[in-house]
Amino acid sequence: MTSESVEEFRSRARAWLAANMPRLDPAKAATLERDELPSWRRARELQKLLWDGGFAGICFPREYGGLGLSYEYKKAFDAESQAYETPLLLNVPSFAICCATILDMGSEEQKRTHISAALRGDEVLVQLLSEPNGGSDLAGVITRAERREGRWIINGAKTWSTWAFAADYGLCLARTDWNVPKHEGLTMFLVPLAHPGVTINRIQQVNGSIEFCEEFFDDVEVGDDAVVGEPGKGWDVASRQLYHERRTMGDGSEYTSGPGIAEAHDVSVDLVFLIEKTNQGDNRRLQEMVGRALVHRAVHGQLSEHVFHAVASGSLPPAAGSIIRLYMAEVHDVETDTALAMAGSAAVVDDDGGLLDIGTRYLSRQTASIGGGTTEMARNVIGERVLNFPRERADDRGVPFNQVRRGKGPGGERN
């Protein structure tokens, strides 16, 4: 097979998109109804079109259903697909986090089964990491998986799982050994969410969104084929998962398809359009604010490219992905604050001007500083794993988990 240059690939993608994918109406905002199941069914349909057309999984290896091409080909496709409806919902966490983690840490059978199924649009995967009593201490999970008669029995609860209601499988971190330090007794499982022992509830946020879920596991039985990595080595898998999550939160993943988080119309605001819409084009203060926000976005794009290639070449460690995540939160905050300043009171009262959405976005302003690990945790990662600063003291380091004093549960009992 003759190799195809990036420009040849771009031309072929441009022609295929024009002939096969629905074109977006520039007069309408291309918001994604992430909370609704029909949107996810639509995303699967669009993904099937990409698969049939030979444009699914551009950077995933060919043996697992992808094209096996480099990052430059993905960027070319992203640029050409801006004007078309694409399955953006499937990018995060299914492709860029879960499939990427399976690619790095999963068994050969898991790679061939789940990555190709996701690329065909047949399967959606999510993360099942955070717990109701866990806070930011991910390694302190108390969801347990016990070995019984050659099977694993999972019991416990997870929360803040984005879009679990629409997923088929979840990467679930559980404790399999309580007699060793907390990082050593964990195992990652690939759990089917249709299992009768899994209960999924939606969580409503202050902005009205119900994209987050909580899950309860009651005697969920899985086999050894569900273990990702090795038993007791779940922290290695979770660390790789967090690496992909932080890169993705900053739009630094090669495994997405179409515009990334920063460019998605339902996440960012067209500030130039907004200043014209509100008839404030002559306002020097707002001009400066918009200019500052646009500069932040341009710097973010260059930073993402630099960090991606530096990690790929080995000149920066994988933990440097947190740099992208950290700066993305700042870009988001600057854009959100600028949009609210322009919209003014119209952002909190519906005056038929279409600006109420600006206020709704502001209600979830802090999510960019929490998603993918908090901003404070990102700074710790950069300090300790990129700059090689000394680690902070931890009283539970090296202590068997069953001897670690933990917080009280909902009923007042000590966990």
C-alpha cells in the first residue's frame, strides 16, 4: 500500500466529508445535548459513517481498527471537519481516555474487542473512579472486589461518572487487597454496565445538567478477562488513565476526532460574535478583554502542540500533560468571565436575546478547575513529576490500607 501524504489525506477527507457527513448550519449554534440518549444514538450513527468511510480512529493502530496514522493526519482531518456534524460526544471519555488506556494497559483481547467496537460506534466506555467519600484521594477507594470461586465479586459505589447513563462498559478501580499500602492493593476492571447488579442514577448540577451519574455495585460478578493490567497493579492503570484524562482536558490527545474540547461550540463562546451581538464593539474595555481571551486561546493551541510533541519525543515526561490541563482551566475562566461581562444582566434574565445561556455557562465555571483532577492536584503533579520537587509528606505512605484511619461513612460508622 502506497503511503499517503498529509495533504493527499486532507484532500481525500475534504471530498469524503462533503459527500457523506451532514453540514452544520453556521446560523445556528451547534450545541450538544449531552444529557439526552438520542444525542448518543446520533453520535453512534455518525461514528458508523466514519468507520464505513475509513476515517475512524486515525491514530489508533490498524490491528485494533484504526488507521495507524500520525498526529498530523488527525489535525488535518480535524481542520476539514469543522463545518460538519461529527460524533464529538464519543471523544471524551470513550476514545481519548478509556480506549487510550486500554491501548496502553489492556490485554490483546481487550484491545481487539473494545477499541474496534468503540471505533465502529458499537460501544461507549466511561470512567468509574471517584467515590462518594473519596474526595481527591483516588488511591483511597473502598469499592471492593473479592475473589470467589475463580471470579471477582465487586461491591461499592462510584460517583461523578460523566455520561455513564449512555455507556456500555466502565473502567472501574476497586480494592482487591486491604493488607498492603493503598496504592498497591488496587485492580482495574472493565465492567459491563448492563449487569443486573449495577444501578445507575443521574445527578443534577446547579446549571440543570444531568450528565453526571452515581453507580452502585451489588455483587457484580466478572471474570479474569475483565482485569485491565494485572491484579494488584490497578494504580499503574489508573495513573495512565489520569495521564490521558489530563491531556484530554487540555485538548492534547491524538485519539479524538473532530474539534477538541476547546473548540467545541457548546463549550467555548464566540466572543467576537457576542460583542457584535450586544452592540458593544466600540467599548474599549471589552475589546481588551476579548483580545486577552483570544490571546489565551492562541497560546493554549501552541502550548498543546509543544507539550504533545515534547512528550512524544521524550524531552518531557508524560506527567507534562498536566501543563495543558492547567492552562486550559485558565483559558476557560478568562473566556467565561469575558462573556459574562459582555452579556451583563441579560445573562441572568431571559430577554429573548439568547444570552441566558451565558449565565448558565457561568454557573459551571469551576468545572474546568476540577475536571481531570483539581487545579491544585495538577500543580502538584507538575511540581513533583516534571520539576522534580520533593513530594509532600503523607502520613499513610507505606501503611497497610486496613490500618489507615479514614473518615466516617454516611451513617456515622468509621470506614
